[in-house]
Amino acid sequence: MSPGLGDGVVAAALDATAAGVGPLFDLAYLDPFGLKARTFVPTVRERTPVEQVLDAAAAVLDAGRVPGTAAWAAASEQERVNWWVGGLGSVSTLPVAFPGMLGVVGRMLPLQDALGFVNQAIVLLAVARERGIHDRDRQVRMLAAVLCRRDLLGTGETGTPLSWVRRPVRSTIDLVRAVNAEFARRPQPSGAWRALGVLPLVGALAGYVGERSALSRAAADGQQWLGAQPGPV
């Protein structure tokens, strides 16, 4: 049996993920064209055609409760969480489902599990952020609990992803297998959707529906974990 990844290696990889993804959320608040700012001020009667177009675009963003708009500022914490899960998740799940176009061949590749793992990690980190959880250690423990079924609290194990490099070259295959096995621990689509996922073309649609359901379960598990685990915010 191939050796699995140690808790220290997993923790280091998840910590790097949290560190890399965190700043990306700030991009959602950028307003380079001033459209979001328009949602905070009343629309004036006398407008140029260009201003009318800009106001219409701003209204669309506000209707979608995009981060940085007036509607977003007025939204509750749960509504913001739902936006990340439903809004971002609806778009980010598209590449996860793409391997389903290949049918059974796509299921044989580890790509879908890898993409699904990253997708769920991003949404979980967004959920934690909206819940006011900015402590990296707590974020990593949440990711490990939900995606890897691991409890990292008090393990006392240390390590880095590079610790595998010190092993013999023959362990490269073991490393690939161990990483793929870790990806597969994440919340998965139900058996029915996975069965339909082996069909060419149709598999992409089935994969999308199944992955959206799995993402919702992961987000729910993350919120439950955050509510049950005390820690600094």
C-alpha cells in the first residue's frame, strides 16, 4: 500500500492554499470604472447617453449583489455567504465539470477531483472570511476537516510538501497516488450523478449538477465546523 500524506504535509499545503487564495477575494471589491460607487448615490434625471449606460451596468451589479455594491453592503452575513456559494460557485464549478465531456475517460483522470478540491477550498475560505474568520490556523483546520477528513488540532506533526522530495525517486508514483487520494476525500457528487458522469457529453451536465451539490454540502459542513470549533477570529 502506498504511504499517505502526513498531517504536516497536508497542513503546509492547505496553509499555502489559504495564503494564496486570501488576497484574491479583495479583487472582488475592486471598482476600476466606478460602477459600484454609482450604486450608493441616487440616479439623476439629466444624464448623458454614456452615463445612462454606466448607470444601467451599475444596476445590474447591484441587482446581483456583487461585492462592493450598495446591495452587498446592505446584505446580511448569511446572504453574503450564500452569494459566494451560489454566485461564485455556479461559475467556478464550470471548469470542474468540463472533464465530464470525455465521459468515462474523464473519470479515469484525476483532473476532476483536483479541480473540485480547489473549487471547494476557495468557496470554503470565502465562507470563513464572511463569518469573520481570518485566523489562518483556523482556516487550515477547517479545510482539513471538511476536504481531507482530518483533525489537525494537537497532532504535533510538522512537515512541508517538499519533504517528499528527500525520498527516493521511486516514491514519485507513491506521491502522485497519495495526492490523488487526498483530493478524493473531498465531498463528492452523489452516486447517481457520478454514474451519469461516465457518459460522453452528458457527463459534463451531470458532473456540473453533482459538483454543485457537493459544493453546497462542503459549504454547509464548513459553516457547521466553524460554529462548533472555538477559536480566535
